[in-house]
Amino acid sequence: MVKNELMKYSCPLGKAMSALGSKWKPIIVLVIKDRKLRFGELAVRINVISRKVLTDQLREMQTDGLIIREEFKELPPRVEYSLTEKGLALLPILYLLEEWEAKFATEDYGSEKSCGLLDKKVTKDVKV
């Protein structure tokens, strides 16, 4: 189902999945966290995403009210991205998803690269 079709329904889960429907948006939220990052910093931290896809995802996230794009009139031009209140509210949910996967994982993750996105100090405050 296309994103626009999901937005037509009044189902909160449908709208939430529409806003986070790609594999990159949750990762972008976890990388930005509670700080401001420039586009180049995001591209370096998520080096497996192409710059075009990152640009497209950031635009969609801005439209969905998850991030703020702050443009500075400088030379060279500078743009910073940060999470809105709505975006920040996703962090505990995404940390819980990581914990859920780790708890029920049947594979050995020892040989795989860690994504390094889970920040234990934040998850301590999350109540399940």
C-alpha cells in the first residue's frame, strides 16, 4: 500500500507506519537522538545509505513532523537536522524494539557488525 493511501485511513497504527515505513527512518531517528547533526555528519554515520535516499528520507520525515531542518544563511551554506517532540517520543519505542529483538534473537550476533545505536543509559528510564 502506498504512503498516501495509508494516510487516508484514521487508524493511528496505519499513520504511524506510514511515517516510519522505510527501513531508514528509524535508523535516522536513532542517529540524530537529542542533538543537531548536519547532512554530512548523518551521511558519515549511516554510511550504507546513498545521499539521494538520505535526502529523500529526511524530506519525508520533515513533512511527517519528525525532524526540523534548520537552514543557516552562511557561506558555505549550512543545514542542521534535529528531532521534533514527535521524533524524540519515538526514541524509547525504538530502544524497546532493539531490546525485544535482542531478547528473542535466535541467531548468534557475535559474528555480525553491531549497529551501535542502543544507548543503555536512555533505556534505563523506559518502563515496559
